[in-house]
Amino acid sequence: MIKAVIFDMDGVIIDSHSVAYQLLCETANTFGCNLTSKEIKTWGSLSSRQFWTKVKEQYNLPHDISLLINSYNQDREIELYKSMKPIPGVKEFLYDIKSNQVKTALATSASKKRMDAVIHLFELHTLIDEIVCDEEVAASKPDPQIFLLASQKLAIEPAECLVIEDSENGKIAAKKAGMKCLGFKGLSHVKENMEGSDMLFFNFNELNIKELQKQF
């Protein structure tokens, strides 16, 4: 039975992809790239290091990866979050989970700074039991480390964890970790391949933790 639900952040808690794509393009293009949001979208969900490694290789940039990563203005992205709201229904689903004594975690490829900002702005402190960000693991999704660490922090076996993801890399990581995975397909600009998820859904209002516990 499901004893914990682990949430991805970008594209699951907050619809941050469009904002990030635009800012990443602007930053990359200061290094002489000719990158577009449309192209970034085809790359799928990547951690910061994965993204800048791909940019460096594709555009033959001489710069160090650390310099490229640090060139991105996280504060500007966080400032834009202030005009945004959580994805419809996700907070209500979190309340449903907590009211049924099921544990929760946030496991994201985002930086701790961005993760902390989202938790603060959307007042998620009482709804999230544990947090894991990309800086805490040696390998990013699709490696399962981030979900296994979340499971360890929650003191819940991987087989008793349910992951909610909107990315193919996240889905692969969840399955490699031995967890069930719900694939969120509710954002029209996200074209990730979520086939192979244990269940697909388009709206958080479809979800009920007791029904999910019966199913999984």
C-alpha cells in the first residue's frame, strides 16, 4: 500500500517551464548561441548541469561548466514566481494526502534556492515532510538516486512510494527506484513521453489518495 507520495516540482507543483525556457535562452545566447525555447523543449527535462553540458557540447563553447551554470540568474526566475500560483488542484491533493496520514516529499532537479522559494511562496511547509534537491545527489534523473534518498529520509520502502512526475527522465528514475509513478500530462506545452507510467492523469482533481491506495 502507498505510504508516501513524492512530488517533482517543475511542471508538477508550479508551471515554471515556460519561464525557465525563456530565461535559459536569453542566458545561453549571451554566449553566442542561437538557442530557442522551441529547441529547449525538445531536450526534455534536464538538471542545470545536464542543460549547460548539452549547450556547451552543441555550441562548442570554451567556457567551464561551472561558469555557465552560475551565469543563470535564479533570482530573476524566482521573482517571476511571485505572480504565479500552484498548478490547479495540487495543493488540495496535498491536503488530501496529509489528512489521511500519508507522508510527502519534494524531489526535484531544481536548486535548493528555487525549491525553498516555491515552498515559501506557495506556503507548502506544513504539506511537505521531506525535501531533496539536485545538489544532494551525485547523479541527476534518470538516475534513481534522488527518489531513493527521498524514500530514505521518509523512512518508507521504495515499493510503498508513489511518484508524481511530468518528465520522461523523472518517470525512468522513479521506475528504476522501484516506485509506482503517476505521469502528469496536464500542461499543454509539455510533450514528454510518459508512456510506461503506472497511470496517466491530466488534472489533480482526478486524484484521491484513498482510491490510489486501493489501486496501488
